[in-house]
Amino acid sequence: MSPSALGELLSIFEENFRTRGEIGASVSVWWRGEEILSEGHGWCEKEQQRAWTTQTLAPVYSATKGPSAATLLLVLDERGLGPDTLVREVWPAFPVAEATFAHLLSHQCGLAALDRKASVWDHADVIAAIEAQTPAWRPGDGHGYHPRTFGALVDEPVRRLTGQTLGQVWREKIAAPLGLEFWIGLPESEHHRVARLYPGKAGAEDMQSGFYKEFNTEGSIVRRAFGSPRGLHSVQEMNDPKAWSAGLPAMGGIGTASALAKFYQAAIGAIASPLTDAVRQALAQVRISGDDRVLVRPTAFSCGCQLDPVDANGHKLRELYGPSPQAFGHPGAGGSHALGDPDSGLSFAYLMNQMELNVFPGPKSTDMVRALFST
């Protein structure tokens, strides 16, 4: 690991505060089992009441999906099941008969948008809506990101197999053994450590193209997917302790950058962990790649994580996860980002409270990823 690369990464981290409007943020880098960089700077709120440190907790939105997927995969593996098991073997009323858990975890089941109104706060209500849903597409017909329904889709099989919520199993089987300060359902005793989030803003030109044009089109699959199930749509709501404690596996994770980066050390096999070879392989192996019906751009997914898509010649279309084609991870709305690279043994996480209006990480984190893998 190059000291100059870490120096450049840290310089970008500091520049985010000087010129990019950062309020508070943490960055963590692990390499081959050791944390080699851990920085926290700024403030937990604009009023500068609490200093942001490496121990500050922040909601990470969809960066929760990697840990959530690992939890389901571990539960399946413990019972002799796996990615290629039919979902209906565990959940008989699942509406896509041919779907495997690999299809479910890689956004191929066409259940991103629900016709029936259901509340994000009511798991049983969401499950009933999913079971009644006619899929918008089926396995073999491509894919589209499931930004919100993903949570219930992974939580329900865990509940059926263990009698516990996914967040409880995550804590018991993965987070606690690894000493991770990352929760999917934050206990009240930790509420005082959570930073306040601030929404991002976009110019008029951003609203007229690509993803956001579809997002603002009434009735589009993009708009419906980001509205299903209903509730918890504003950043203000995510600052409510009710959201922190709800344990929503699609977007409710809260933790430190160090914990999230250490999770990806486990995911790439750089440290001993409860994650089995089968679980790690499922997190890393591409299951679907191509045009994403919901994110309106090419994406690639394993069982629960993202990878950078490649062109016909095998060249990456972007490098959210660095230069290695084996690297994987998951971003969160507004700019949180985490990854692991099996080739180099590096993992990285960045958490912040000044959000940006992006569905993918912006320069605040991607510039650091570029620096991390520079020679």
C-alpha cells in the first residue's frame, strides 16, 4: 500500500471541507486485516454543537444493502441453502415462481414498484403487497434496482428461517463477532452518537436529464420504485430516531466508516469472520449486468452488491470501486460509499452528513477511491 496514495486520499478528504461544502465526515481504509487510515472531521450539525469524530454514527441509506445481503446469505448457507435455491422453498407465496435467491438479491424479480399502497413502517403490510404484485419483469428479462422493496424481500426469508428480524441476526451473527459498530436497528443507547443529515440540492439542468427526468415523471417505473413502499421519503424523516431504530434492511443501516470498511474486509476474506466461502463468493460474483430499468444506466449486481459494469471488451464503464474488475460494494443515497477489493486486499468506506443529489457517489468519495488505487 503506497503511503503517497493515502496522503493524496487524505488531502482530498480535507479538500471536501474547504471547497465542497462538507459538514462532517469519516473515512476508513483497511488493508489486509489492518485499519491503515481512520479520520473523522467536522461537525454533526450545522450549528456546530457536536464535533464529528471517527466514533460518530451516520445513516448510510442503501450502503445497508451489502450487510443485509450477507446476513440473508449466511442464514441460507447455515441451512444448506444458497443463491440458486428457489425463493418459494422458503417463502411459498413469493409471486415469482421461477425466482432464485440470486435473482432476488440481484434485482431481477421485477418487484421494485408496488401497485398496492403499503407503509414502510409495517412489514406485514409490505409483504402482503409484494405477494399480490404482478412482476414488472421476470428473471431472464433484465433487471432494475429495487431501492426500497429490497428490504422486505431480504428480511422476510430471514424471519421465516430464524424467527428473528434481519437486523437482529446481523447483530448476533456478523456485527457482534466482528466488533462492528454498525446496526440495522439502532438501540436507543446509541442515539446520541448519530449525526444529523442535510439534503442535497440540484440545479434545473440536473432535473431534465437521465435518471432525474424519469424520477420526476408521474407513473414512471423509476418514480414508483422510489415510492414503494410509502413513507420515509424525506431526509428530515431519516433524522427521526424512529427511523434509526426501525431496522430497515434496504436503507436503515447506521454505523461508523470504520465498521463498514471492516465489514468489506470480511467480505473479501482479508480477515477471519463468520462469512463462509459460499457467502463471500455470492457477494462478489456478478449475476446480472446491463441496462438498469430503474437507475437508467448500465449496472452490474452480485447477490446484494454492486460492481462496475464493463463494455464488450471488458473495460470498465466507470470506476466507483477502483480499477479491479473483482471489486464490489454498495453506495448510499447522498454520497455514502463502501467497497472491498479482493485483488489488493483493500476496503474503504466514507460517511458524511451533507448529502448530494446523486444516485451514485460523487467526487467527494470517488476522488478518494481513485487516489486509493493510484500507484
